Amino acid sequence: MDAKLWNKPVEVELGRIGHFRAITSTREAAECLLTRWPESAGPAHAAARRACLAVLEGKAEPEVARQAFIDAAEESGIFVRS
């Protein structure tokens, strides 16, 4: 399965303050959404998971998953470094 690389990484602060992880592909985003996400997951988190699946199945472009991932992070109060 292709990783579906993103044109620009998304840096999110996960775990502890000041610890950033650069997410560079839809596959990494899906892994993060499934295994590293805080308990404060809401509708945007579910939408991001669906977007990642659609991209990995070849039904959507990687940018769709990237934006959905950013939206989910913002919804959960995860800091996204620009």
C-alpha cells in the first residue's frame, strides 16, 4: 500500500509539551489517529480516519487527508506548528 506522501508535513505536539512529531503521509496520519490520539476524539477525528482510508484506497487525494488531520488535531486541542 502506497504511503500517499503529503506535499508539506504537519507537525503536531503529542505526548508532552515541546515534543513534536512531523506527519508526512496519509499512512503516518492514519497510524497516529488510531494509536497515538488523545481520548478527546470527536467528529473531526472520525472524519479524518475516513479521509485517510479513502486516500489509502485511492478514492481521494492526499491533501484531503492532510486537511482532515489538521482539523482533527485542532478539534482535540492538539497544537499544530505552522
